[in-house]
Amino acid sequence: MRKLVCPRLPQFQACVSPLGQLHTRPLFGGYSLAIDDTVFAMVAEGNIYLKACEQSAAYRVEHRNPLLTLRRHGRIVPLKYYQIDDTLWRDEQQLFRLSLLSWQSAQREKNCRRASGRLKDLPNISFHMELQLIHAGIPDVRTLREVGAQEAWLRLRVNNASLSLSVLLALEGAIAGVHAAALPTPRRQELLEWAATR
């Protein structure tokens, strides 16, 4: 894996530290920057970009910050992230304010996606599993919560008799809003014992 090279990253970490621990992850040939599992900034080619939001529009228009771009299928696609310019690096209060606005906007978007009812937006649910659940008569989050992990697992097994127990745990975790590995041990054991009788 490539090493993250960004001379300004320590300054950015110090600036946003009141919001929480900053985490990095490889993404789109660069790195995403997140606090509390909410991506609000990106690192690409040594520069840091903040997620664009309505509240930062005036600053972006005034300073004409370049957008982060990505090459896809031979075309350059602009992403909704704007570069932190030298003016902003010199004004730590403004940098914190705009970072906070980006982070809050990203959190709102994430919460809206969760409320949308898409199964794949739940933890542990991939696009493929979402399709399987829809095929099994569970088209949305509300229905999954109503039928529960056990009934959903049984419905999935109708189409796939070799369905693993990890899928049952993944479904339970999705309903609880946590990764399957974070399920409480007693509940995990209860589910495994139940599945053994099926």
C-alpha cells in the first residue's frame, strides 16, 4: 500500500482535533479523512480537500478553490471536494469552521441515506445481499426490522440452502446498526444455537 504523503496533514489533524480522532483510508487513488466514520475530507497528490456544502459556497465562490477530480473511463470527473488554499491554511479559525461545516453536512447526508430505507446502507449488507433480500420478499429496512434476522435468514435459505451462519449474524448486526463482530456474545450464542436446530 502507498504511504500517505501530505505535509499539511499534521496541521489539519491539530485543527480538527476538537471534533474527534481523524482516521485515514485509501480511496479513489488518494485517502479519505473521517471522524466518527463520517468522511468529510480527502487527500490527493499531497493536498487536502474539504467536502463541499451549501454553507461553504460563499467561501468557495470568493476564493475559487479547485475541485478534486477523478479520472473515470478516460474522462475527468469533478468531485464535491474543494482544495484548502493557502489563505485558509493561514486562518485556522476559518479552517476549523469550514471543516466543521463539511463534517456536519456529511453527517446529515449519511443520516438521510440511513433513513432512506435502502438495505445496502445498513452495516454488513452488501449490494449483492440487498438483491437477495429483495428476492426473498424483504425490499427495505422497515420490512427487515419487522421480520427480524431469523426469519430473513430462513427466507434467504429457501434460495440458498448452503447459506452460512455468518449471514444470520450479519443480518442481526444490520438490524442493530452494528458490525456483526460487535454483536453481544450472549445474543450471538443464542442465534447460533437457534440456527443449529434448523
